[in-house]
Amino acid sequence: MTRHGGQKTLKRLNTPAFLQIKRKHGKFFIKPSPGPHTSRFCLPLLHVIRDILKLTDNYREAKKLIGLGNFKVDGKVVRDVGYPLGLMDVLSIEKMNSYYRILPDSHHGLILHEISEEESSFKLCRISNKTTIKGGNIQLNLHDGRNIIIKINDPRSPKEDIYKRMDVLKLSVPEQEIIKLLNFKKNNLAIIMSGKNIGQVGKIVNILKRFGPKASTVSIQHNGSHTETLYDYTFIVGEEQPEVDIPNIDN
């Protein structure tokens, strides 16, 4: 009989390069569960607890801690050992009074950056797509799998529809209430979330949209020089100042 579905296991030699693990220290590694982030660009929860924060020594101990509900992601208890932590997710360990945000980094791809308890109450979500649903209401599809419904009073004149693709929402978690809208435009601060310039933060100086085979690009001023990256690689983090704490920021 043939096997249906994907692989149920993940070998250490096949893990993404940014994972901070010993690839020859064993054969298998925890495989990320299906969830809000892709398996090739996320940090499994058990990996974070055991290998990065080093709260436990082995798989069994980490699995037990997670099963007891000691960890929250975006304000909700998570008991799945393979839960994928991705860009801008907030990990809370209330018993230790420790809070972390997942950020892109030039050396490790994704890192845990420690934040304050006050900052752990919100996160930034980029609008990946926007659709019109029944009743003329607007559904915003965000980068972490969330869907936000915007109620429209008059579909013929949708004054509430002020959101565009690539804009970023500052959301309270876990309530998912919109605190602030950050537009994707010139002079706003952005962080590069993928590619060879991942982790760089700077002010957008130019947005070049192309139609056809050539990709649209964005030029960001970083440390006195201009970095050009793909349109979809940019993530707005603030206007004059970043809305979230970012390590080693120098504009």
C-alpha cells in the first residue's frame, strides 16, 4: 500500500539552517505541527523550551511542562509540543514573569527577544489579503492565519474600509482588537523579514511597483546606506519610532 500525506518525522540534517541545534546530536528533530506559520520558517515550541531557553534537559521533560499549560502564545495556552512560533508571535511564561517576541535576525533567521509584560499584550500583524464577504463586509487575512471582520454600514460607500494589503495592524492579544493601523508607505519604518538582508530595520525611501515578470521592490535606508529588497519581504513596524522593541536598531 502507498503512504498518503507528508512525512511524519523530521531528520536533523534536513532542518532549516537558522535553527540553533546540533545536527549530529541525534537523528530526529521535533517536526512543527500544521499551524499559522510555514514549517520552514518557524520555531517549534518544544525546541524553544528545550534548546533555546534551556528550561529542560530532554524531550520528555519539555513535553510534560507544555502539557501542564505553562506556556501561552499570543495570550492563549498552548499544549502542542510542535506548535509553530513565527514572526511577531508573543510567548508568555507567567510563572517566570518572562515574555518574548519572535523577530527576524540576520544571524539566526528567527530569534526570541525578551520584552516587557506591557508589550506582551499586543502584536503586529501584516495584511496578506483582503476579501469582500456576505453583507458587503470586509475580511482581512493576516500573515499569522488570523481573519478580522470589518463591519461595513453602507456597502455602496464603505467608509470603514481604510485597510490595504501590506498594511500592518497593531492588535491586542488575545482579544484581537485593532489598536492602530500602520500604513505601507514611504518614510515609515520597516523590517526585512526574509532574504539575505533579513533583520535589517530602516525607513522606506522608495517603493517601486512593477507589473510583469520583474518583481516589485522596496528601498530601505539602513545605517546610512540603501538596501533594496523584494516588496513582500518588508514588514512595517512603526512610523517615527517602532511600535515594538527591536534589538540593535540603528536608523
